Amino acid sequence: MKPKILLLGKNGQVGWELQRSLAPLGELIALDRHSTAYCGDLSNLAGLANTVQAIRPDVIVNAAAHTAVDKAESEHDLARTLNTLAPEVLAREAATLGAWLVHYSTDYVFDGSGDTPWTETDATGPLSVYGASKLEGERLIAQHCPRHLIFRTSWVYAARGGNFAKTMLRLAQERDKLTVINDQFGAPTGADLIADITAHAIRQVTQEQVNTTQRAGIYHLVASGQTTWFDYAKHVLAQAEIVQPAIKLKVTEVLPVRTSAFPTPAKRPHNSRLNTHKLQITFNLTLPPWQAGVNRMLAEII
């Protein structure tokens, strides 16, 4: 029997792509915080519980969160409600129904030290309110819901909405010189890739006849390879001229700078590399290089 899927955060970058990838799997009810038939607002904890009880889904996919990293420093209570307490409510309700809960987390649960890709079992140590709220949400989900998939990801982008590549292209058409951070390392990861991997994993866990919690747990989900924001920017500008030779870029110089050149309220991790071996082995996947997704996105937006 095809599962009934409740999607929260349908209009976010990942949520928008999830509407596409999840639709073929079964009956999809997609909500955002403005939905009226059911409550999709993560700040309304009672309404959220009532929604799950009314819909009785087989799978809950939570793509909603407080993702404004710097604002979270001054919005501690709101960040904790959206990133910690709401996931706990979803976990409790999912457990009552025997449903799967799919949730997204972040590399910000780590302290960003070293230069080795983080594994799922490495010690955490968030540097920000955002990271701490996401980590606590992870722990509460694992505590209350046996059937859970938590995907930690980083450097997420999508063709829809704002993203780093679009910002670089705009600035490159306005300025002669750009300065871009070169001491933070990660892998740009497309929302479409995250959504497709999610659908693949859900298909597998909902079709299993035995050991239904065998694959439950935390997984790292990013494109393969690694780069810096500086090298990411250079790739975007070079690829833009390949995709659209007529594009007029004013920039003549792109300079690397350290993170300290751009002070922010929330401290950024220097090492956002995530080891995806567990995900690839468990779900029999191959993750494409980050450049492939970025190039495809650029072909869409230019």
C-alpha cells in the first residue's frame, strides 16, 4: 500500500523540491505555516499535534525550520521552538502512529574544527544558537521516535529563491573586485538532490517487511567533493561565461579573505565537510560531485 505523506515547509528550498520528489510515492499533503485546512506552523505546537492526529500519515517529512543563523542569536526562544520543540512534538505523534519521521539537520551541530569530514558518530559541539537548537531537536527525535531518518546537510542551494551563486553573479556584474572567504570548507548541495535522496530512502524504509527500524538514524547528506566559498565563487563565474557567453561580468579580480573579514553574530564553522559513506552504503547510493549540481542550477538561472 502506498504511504500517506505529510510534508511541512512545502515552500522552502528543500520543501519545494520535495513536493516534486514525494508526489509519486503516495498521497501527499503538503503544508506551510500559512496553510488553513491544517496547521503547518511549527510555532503552534498544539496545532501541529492536532494536524498529525487528524491526517494520520505514514510518513512525516519536516522541511521547516528556523534557518536564519544570525537572527537565531537574538531569537533564542523562537529558534528553540521551531528547531527543537516542534520536532519533539512531531516525534511523539509519529511514534504514537507508528509513522516514520524524516527531518533535516546541519553541519552546525559540530564545532567546525580540523580538516576531516565529520562522521555521524563524531562528538558534537555547536558554536551557535542555531546549531544548538538543531542538535537538541535531533536528540529529542531519536529519543521519542524509533522510526526516524535525520539528514544532516550543509551549503544548501536551489534555483528557486536566493543563493550564493546568484549573489556572486549579481555582484560580479556590479563590481570590479570581489572578496570571498577561503577558510571555510564544505560541499554545495542542491535542494533537488536532497529531495531525491529523501524520496529514495522513504521508498526503501516503507517497503521493508521486517526490521523496519534497522535503517533508522542520522545520515550525512551532501554532494561529493569539497571546496571553499572562494573557489565556489570562481567556479560559478567561470561556468556562467560558458553557459552564457554574452553575460557581461564587470569583475576583474576575485580575492580570498579569512572569515574574520566578515564578522557575523553567529560563529561559522571552518570545517563543514560531512562524510557520506554511511548514507551511500545503507541506501545503495552514489552522490554526484558538487560541481554537477551547481552547473545544472546555473544553466537554469542564467
